[in-house]
Amino acid sequence: MNILSLFDGMSCGQLALKRLNISYDNYYASEIDKPAIKITQKNFPSTIQLGDIKKLSSADLKSLPKINLIMGGSPCQGFSFGGKGLNFDDPRSKLFFEFARVLKEINPKYFLLENVRMNIKSQDIISNMLEVEPIKINSSLVSAQNRVRLYWTNIPVDKILEDKCMILEDILEKDVDLKYLAGEKLQREYKGGNQLNPKFKSQCNTIYNRDGKFGTLCAGTHGYSFGYVSDGALINKSTTKNGKAYALTCSYSGAVAWNSIERQQRTMIPVCKSNNKDNPNVIDGYYYRKLTPIECERLQTVPDNYTEGVSNTQRYKMLGNGWTIDIISHILQGILMTENKTIKLESFGEILEFADSLGWIDTYGDATKGNWNPTEADACEDSALDFIESKGYTINLEN
Ligand SMILES: C[S@@+](CC[C@H](N)C(=O)[O-])C[C@H]1O[C@@H](n2cnc3c(N)ncnc32)[C@H](O)[C@@H]1O
């Protein structure tokens, strides 16, 4: 199997394939952002980088082996319309048409296009060209982030995606470096409410509850622009939507309109700290901090430290640009359903780990928390195996 990933970023597509244990012969990536390419090559050294999509000629595409899957998330919010018609040359429209051009020339068995919500006119143009309607999914089902995205695909997607009921508290790091604290002046002047600076209502100024969800991560060019969280205590004021954080979004080139919902949804979280040197247990104020890159990775269900190796600014940007891996793997799972893949599992631990990676919810207890009942081991294994099979795998149990 050969894969072509357009606008590959930090190769979230490849992470999703790995999560599903889908092996492939070659993974071709079209990407122009150097830090993103660096992270892809660090994690997946055999990725074949093809560069700028606009420079991929027909001859270049013909020289590739048979491609089975094309996927990508083109950096566009919608199309630009000049007069009554579509402005094909406008950069806001152009990159989607590059995706469509490559898709048409290669004509793979499967494709997947991800994008933000957009006006219905733009959405219909994409749907007409790709001949499928998009599926709308909120990443909040699998993570502590609210991130609604549209997915156009011809892969048969399982409509059922169980809510993992994750909240911010589940993904926060302990003992976070003080460098992540919001500016002292900003905190001193804070008057309550869900905006740290009441004069500037936006997601990057929003305080998020630890018992809720975070906002949409976005790819701000100036680094961190998501919002704050408290360090230590629950804050009662609810600043989140249905307990979820808003999605990480991308703000470069004004991609997120200043007064848009996406922009307002950028977030921060509260930090509780003591100023009492004699008794640090006395909490005398709430302090707010930004999310760390690892926490942003967790919001995107990306493994910890995957993006390590570039500046924090670049890490935040590529995570805001990136995909929620568990959503992409849920979609790509449909390929397994069609192709009926065999998975070799050698131990009880491996079975549980693989079922878990596919979204299985273990209700049988946890040995590390002291509530594991060994007499239920068989039932637990059966449940995990059934779940794996329900996702289209044939299981080969090796002892
Ligand atoms: C929305 S992000 C997609 C991120 C990706 N899905 C991931 O897994 O990280 C869009 C990406 O398109 C890239 N891009 C922009 N113009 C491009 C071009 N002409 N050719 C290839 N990639 C481009 C950007 O650098 C950015 O990483």
C-alpha cells in the first residue's frame, strides 16, 4: 500500500496509521513548512518528502507507484468569490484545487480531506467536486478539546464513536514550569469572569476550567494563543462548552476571522498558587497559566513529546494546524473494515493495549489503582477481542 499525504504538516496521518497498525510500503508527503517536515522526519525517517504541491507536475505524479490512499487538510477556510463566480486564482481557494487536481490525476481507491467548518457555498463546491458530503465530527468525543471539523471521504466510516468523556484535568501536567504563567500585570488586573483581560475578548484570553474542555488549538504565528488554565484548583465559573475545550485553530494569514467564533474560542486555563512563603499550603489566589506543548499534544491525542525538537512557538503552531489522531484513526479504520486486516497479538497486555488504542473502554478495573479483579481476566480479554474484531480486524493470537 502506498500513501500520498498532501499538506502533510507533522504527519498526523502517519501517526493515525501507526495507531491502527496499518503498514504501508511508501508514504509520500507534500509539505513546505520546515519545522513540520523536521518533526515528521524525526518520527518517521522513511517519509518521502515531495515539497510544494503547486510544483507537483503530472509527470511527477505519474512517476509515483500506485497510490491507494490520498489524504490531506488543505489550509483553507472557504473559497473567495469574485463577482458572482469562484475566484480560482485566489490563494484562499487555490490549495483545495491543487488537492482536487492531484486526486483526479492519481485516482486512488481511498481519499480523505479534512477542513474547518465554512460557509455552505464553499462546502458545497468541495462536496460537488469530491462527490461526497462531509461528515462533521467534534474531537471532544475522544479528547479534552472542542474541535469541530469536516471530513470528506469515500472510506466507509463507522457512525458510532463512543464519547471518552475526557476533561482538561485528565491531560494536565503536574508541576509545570513557571514560564508558562500568564503575565503578572494581567493577573493582578484580573477582575473575574472567563476573560483574563476583560478588554480583550478572545479565545487566547479565555480561562478554561480544569473540569471541562479546552478550546480549539490554533496555529498562531506568534506562538501560544489558546487560553489559560488554573494550576491546582477547580474554578467554578464554567468557560467551556458542554464540558469540552474549544478546538485548536489556525490563525496565520488571518485564516481565523477576528470576530469569528473560532477566534473567540481561543483559550487559557486557571492556576492556583500560594504566595505565602511560611505556609505554601495556604492558597491565596488563583494563578493562570498557558498549556504546555505536551498538554497540547494530549489535546490532539498525539503522543507526548512527538513535536519535541523545534521551538515551543513552532510546536504550538503545528499542533494547532494538526489533526486529532484518534479521529483520523477512527476514519481510517474503515479501510481495515474493507480490506479485512489481520493483526498478530502475542499477550494479554498487547490485546488490551491495542483495543485501548482503537477506543475500547476498559470497565474491568486497573491493577495500578488497586481495583483489578483477576477473576475477570477472561471476560476482560473477550471484551477487548470482540471490540478489536468489531473494528474490522482478524485476530491472530500467538502464544
Ligand atoms: C492545516 S495544515 C495540515 C496539517 C496536517 N494535516 C498535519 O497532520 O499536521 C496545512 C498544511 O499545509 C501546508 N502547506 C501550505 N501550502 C502548501 C503547499 N503549497 N504545498 C504543500 N503544503 C503546503 C502548511 O505548511 C501546513 O502544514
